[in-house]
Amino acid sequence: MTPGLCEDILYHLDLGTKTHNLPAMFGDIKFVCVGGSPNRMRAFAQFMHRELGLAGDGEDVADICAGSDRYAMYRAGPVLSISHGMGIPSISIMLHELIKLLHHAKCRDVTIIRIGTSGGLGIKAGSVVITDTAVDSSFQPRFEQVVLGDVVVRSTELDKDLAEELLACSREIPDFPTLIGHTMCTYDFYEGQGRLDGALCSFSSEKKLEYLRRAYDAGVRNIEMESTAFAALCGLCGLKAAVVCVTLLDRLEGDQIRASHEVLWEYQQRPQRLIAALIRKRLGLG
Ligand code: R2B
Ligand code: URA
């Protein structure tokens, strides 16, 4: 952070050190959950409200970042739920401001988890993947950030104990297919993930399958668009972090997401249910 900064404006969150009492608003936060969509993160806060047995029905949770239409933020007890949009640039901006917020608020022992959707590789749609290592599109455990014109390479390791703790929680939920594996993070949903159904496509179906099979052989079990940046930033800032994504399809079988809205809605509940189980266990609620 800028040395000697006397006021810090968290522009995209519409929060700041002079305009808000950040320690009073956030000092007791212990869990931060981030996910792409504002509506899903609102639903997650409402769900956590019920899971934690907090007073009221939680339906009227307020958007703490209502003054900005970039991201949405809700809280339920010690849990903060924030949207990050799609892709690395969007999550990076949010994380810089979120991590400064946690610092200004003097939060301690925070666990941060990305809950999201992804394309699976060689696993049944609806499976939940807990990431051990986020890899780039060459299957390397690295995040490359251009800083002042130079490429800086950062590690993308996540907290192994937290991943195991999440896997143990998943075992206690009936009919809940869950595994630990590498997650590949790309800069694009279409060509970047080897899809043939984008507006343009520069490779054959054989080349696509050869690439996805190489990814599988390198240990990749799902593909999404934020995990390397998330792992790198959280790791460098000393936050214990995990990535938990449900798979919406098996990419070895196709490119289009054909499941019904009802099925997709139920799939998207799965990472939320797993995180709720972890938080309840950590808080001694069962
Ligand atoms: C998963 O889903 C989104 C693309 O549909 C992207 O944000 C991601 O990582
Ligand atoms: N999100 C992705 O990034 N890829 C998919 O295939 C599905 C969801």
C-alpha cells in the first residue's frame, strides 16, 4: 500500500477509511466467500443467515456496496459474501480492495473461499471440485502479472489443510460427489477453454480433445476463470484460501451448457452447502 496514506478510498466497493468505520463494520469477520454473480452472493448470505440461526429471516440483507454497481457485498454474522464478476481483471480489483478492507478493519484469522461454477474434465456434471493447485492454460502452477511492463510470476498454491478439511466436510453430506484436483484458470470462456462453439474457432475437434486430455493427464479436473489470480493474491497477502467449484458439464462430452435452470440452480447450491457445513463446524454449530 502507499506509505503514509492518510485516507484510503476503496473506490470500486464505495467504502473508505474516512467515510466508514471499517473496524466497527467488519472487525469481527472470520469467513469471506467470493463468487462471480451478485445475485448468487446475496442468496449465499441469506442461506448463511438461516444456517447460522441468526435473528429474523435474513431476506432483507442489505448490499454494503450499494453505492457502487461494480460489486455486491452482504454479511451474515461473521461471514462476508462478495461478488467478483467474471475473469481475472475483475476479481483482482475486488481482491485488492477487499484485502485492504480486512487490513483496515483489523480482521484476524480470516478464511477466504471462492465458490463458483466451472467446466469439469472427465467427471460427472454436478461434481464439486476442491482445488489443490490452480494452474494456468499450460498446466503450470503460476500466475503471470505484468507489473511496470515486466512479467512477474507468482505461485498459485492454496491451503492444503483447508482443502482436506473441506473434503472431510463433503463426506458428511449424502449424495455429494466431491474430489480434490487441479483447477485450470483461463482468460476466456470460448477459445481459451478449447470450445468449438464461440463466434470464432481456430482449431479442430481432434485438437480440442487432445488439449483437454493433456489437461486431464496433468491432473486438471475443472476449468474456470479466476483461480490463479485468487490463489496468488490471497497467498501473497497471508490469507488461508480455498477454491470450491461445481462442474456444470463434462468438457470431454461437449461445450454447451444444456442442463435445465432447475438443475443448474441445484448445482450452484452445492459449493454453498459445503461452505456452510465448514463454517457451522468451525463455529461449533454441528
Ligand atoms: C466460471 O463461470 C464464469 C464463466 O461462465 C467464470 O466467471 C468462471 O470462472
Ligand atoms: N465456467 C467456466 O469458466 N467454464 C465452464 O465450462 C463452465 C463455467
